[in-house]
Amino acid sequence: MGSRPTSLGALKALGYQPRTVKAEIRGNLVERLKSGKKLFPGIVGYDDTVIPQIVNALLGQQDVIFLGERGQAKSRIVRSLTGLLDEYLPIIEGTEIPESPLAPTTSHGRSLIEEQGDDLPVRWLHRDERYGEKLATPDITIADLIGEVDPIKVAEGRYLSDELTIHYGLVPRVNHGIFAINELPDLTERIQVGLLNVLEERDIQIRGHKVRLPLDVFLVATANPEDYTNRGRIITPLKDRYGAQIRTHYPEEIDQEIAILEQEAQSMADDDYSEHVPDFLKEIVAEITHHARRSPDVNQRSGVSVRASVASYETLLANAFRRALAQDEVGISPRISDLGYVVPSLQGKIEFEAMEDGHEDEITETLINDAIKTVFDRRLTLDELEPIALSFTEGFTVETGVMAPADQYETIAAGVDGFASAIDKLSDDAATRPACIEFILEGLHLSKMLNKYSVDGKTTYAE
């Protein structure tokens, strides 16, 4: 900061040339593409679909609207666009909204330059300060977005027609920056017209007074496709303002869903406790969400957010941690029996189609069972598990439980032929052996090779 010019004269001497915010983003994007750096760190599954469309829109210096259901990383992408701005931008010190010292926006900025000339103080604005965001709601007013006459300034003797009487709203306050509107269709038509004027016509009318305001703003918005395309809730001129409409989507591959939940979920491990999660359990959590996205009993217009996978995974870990605390164990290793505790978090993330009360639990149980069976069929074959199934035909039974200690499962593995080789195929982590055993038993049950009886958190498998 100390090496940056602090006056207009010094800025001119440096040879600084201002750019529009869209040209600035375009230039920095070109440099990043040339260097091969990742454009949007933390965004998974969009490399071949959404990101190329974003790059095209930014290269074309177009305003963008992202269409997608909830939990498709729309807001994260929008907020990460600030990374394509210059780290610092010179602005006039003392103006109410950010203004370029070489191309002022308001009459106040121009008057300061006339009065102080090359001695005009310059402040450097960080890229994080050049982003504004607003969730669209029906009660938003023009004053919120654009501005309103400030009665205090009027009381000080200024005229209503004086531009200096305006208290600026959110959009002008991110001049030379990025402004995002979430859920754009929820803006009333009157507010949409006001937004269109300031962005297209470059003027605003407040209390009947017309004010010229040539803002330099990159406008981004998000919306649900159903609201945006089917309900007619966006005025045509504003809809036409967006140069690019980019459709987001949920992760198409299970591996992508797993990568996101691993990235976003809160870890339970610390200095005293370690996590041991077998890969097949992560697959099951991801499959539950993917099955929900295909289920006719789940409202697909609302969508099933990636947050459902993250919340389910966190719940799974939390219950395993609770068991470790109760059993005085240092390993946090979730099992199949912990999946029952995923139900409340999962039901809080999805909307069911209209039905009688009580069916939600049945649908959720079906989703979980189908996910387990899908992963079981992917990981193991019934032929290799035949020795285990034969043991049960001889009257052998196994009891598992949510709060059962880990050493209880070693007895199970030792007493049944075939368990050792099947466990080795699933995981080489000794701490996950209970999870492997429960997975094998549950898979055999769902394959109709074992019966299952559950009472008070304990489960018995028998022929």
C-alpha cells in the first residue's frame, strides 16, 4: 500500500489508465487462462459444462444470470468473481460512492478534482470491497437499491434537485465493482424498471428529479429456472439486459458428490480423536442424494441440494463420535447402523410430493436402502459372500448395534468363514472393520439372503 500513489498527480505520473469493471475482469481472466491457473477453486463438476460458458460470458463482457435449483454453487461462483478484479483500485478519497480519479461518476467527484487538482487524495480500494449482494424480496424499495433523498441534507440547505441530496443505495455503492441479486424474479416490476434505468439508461428518478448517474457495474443475478422462465415475473427489457443465461446443475457423477462433501463437511477429528471413514460409506451418502434427485416422491422442481449430502455426512460422523465418547474409543468410524440418524437431516433438506402424513419416513428409508444396495452391488458379489450366507443356514445369528463397542465385531468376524477376505476387499483400515461387517450383513439382507430384526438400536441378522 505504501508504494501506491496517494494523489491524483502521482497517479497520472505512474501512467495509470482506468478500465471498466468488465474490461478489468476480462483482462485478468485472459491472464489467468494463459497461466493455466484454476478459475474457480472449490467448484466441483463444472469444468466441462458451466465454467466454459462463464468464460465465454466474461470474455464477451456480458452481464450474467445463473439459473439453477438450490445448492448448485450459484452464490459461490458469483462471489468468487471478485478474484478476477484487480487487487486494488484507485478511487477519490471523500466521495460517497467509489469514483475513479481519472473518470469521476458524480458532480461531487468532478468538483473535488476541479478544486484540488493534482493534489486530490487517492485511496486504494481492495477487491473484496468492490462486491455487493442483495437477496431479492418483495419489500425491497428503490431507496434500497438506487437511493433516496436524504432529509438531513435537505435540512442543511440543499435543493431537492441537487444530486448531493441523494443518499445512495446498494448499487451505486459498488460502482466499479460487482453487484449480485439473488432470486431476481422476486423483485417487483416497479423495482425492476428502476434497476433497468440505472443500468441501461444511466439515469435515475428520485422524487420526480432526474439524476444522471453513469455507473460502471458488472451485474450478476441468480434465479430458479421455474421462476425465471415460466412465471413471467421478469420484465422483458431487464431479461434482455443479460447477455448470458447460464444453467447450473447438480453433480453428475458420484465421485463429484463425494469430493464436495469431503470439501465442505465439518471434521470431527481433533488431537484426541481420529476419523476412519470407509469409502463405501461416503458412496452411500452420495447415492442417497442421487436417488432422491431421481425419486418421483421428491419434489424435483425444488431440487435436492448438495447440502443434503454434506449434512448427511456430518450427521453420520457426529453419531460415530457420540459412540466413541460413550465407549471410550479414540477412533471415529461411522457404520451402516448410523445411517438411521441421517433421516432428520435429510428430511430437512428435501421437499416431498403431496402425500399422507407419515409416508416421509417410508420414502426416506427406501432411499437409504436403495443407496446401500447400489453400493453393495458395485463393491461385492453374492458368489464371494456365499460362505458367509451358508453360516447363517446352520443357525448362526449376529447382533449389531448403534452403540456396540468395536471389539464386539472382532468376535463376529472370527466366527464366520469368508468375513476376513470380504473385509479386506472393502478396506485395509482396521478401525473400519465394524463398518465393513455391518455393510456386508445389510447387503445380504437387502439381497434377500438374510433376515433382519431391529429393536431399540440393536439389530439381529439371521437366516
